[in-house]
Amino acid sequence: MAAKKAGSGNLKLSAVLDLNEASTLHGQLMAMRGSDIVLDASGVERVGVQCAQVLVAGARAWDEDKKSFQLAQTSDAFEKTMQLIGINPANLIAKEI
């Protein structure tokens, strides 16, 4: 488990969440692990399966850490693509227990 950090953070997701962005997204999430996080997906235009996988893994990690992992805003493209690949964006939300 990651070291616990105080506070929370916000992360605005890139417009294109593709294979090239997956490593960057993973690094950004890992840097914020241990804190509550709010993701802004309002500007997302495309989502690839690799980034979707990173987001799902992130939600699970935050749940294990008993930290909040929330989507504040989502674009239509983000929601439709996630649903198309079988992920309900509402299921990404891990609330502090």
C-alpha cells in the first residue's frame, strides 16, 4: 500500500486517452496515491482501452486505500466510449469508507 498523504487532488484528463497517454496517466495517478482524487474528464474526446484499464485499476487501488476516487465531470465521448467497452463510469467512483 502507498504511503498515506494528507489532502486531496484534482486531475484534468487529457483530451486523447490512448496508448501513448496510458503511461503518463498511470504516473500521474501514482503520484497522487494516498490522497483523495477528483478526475475531470470534461475535455476527453477519445478513450482507448489501455487508459480505461488504468482508470479502473486506479479506482480499485483508491478503494483498497479507503480513499475517494471521483469523476467530477465527464464528456459525452468519455461516457459513451466507456460504456461501449463495458465500463459504467459510475462504477469508477470509489468512496471513502
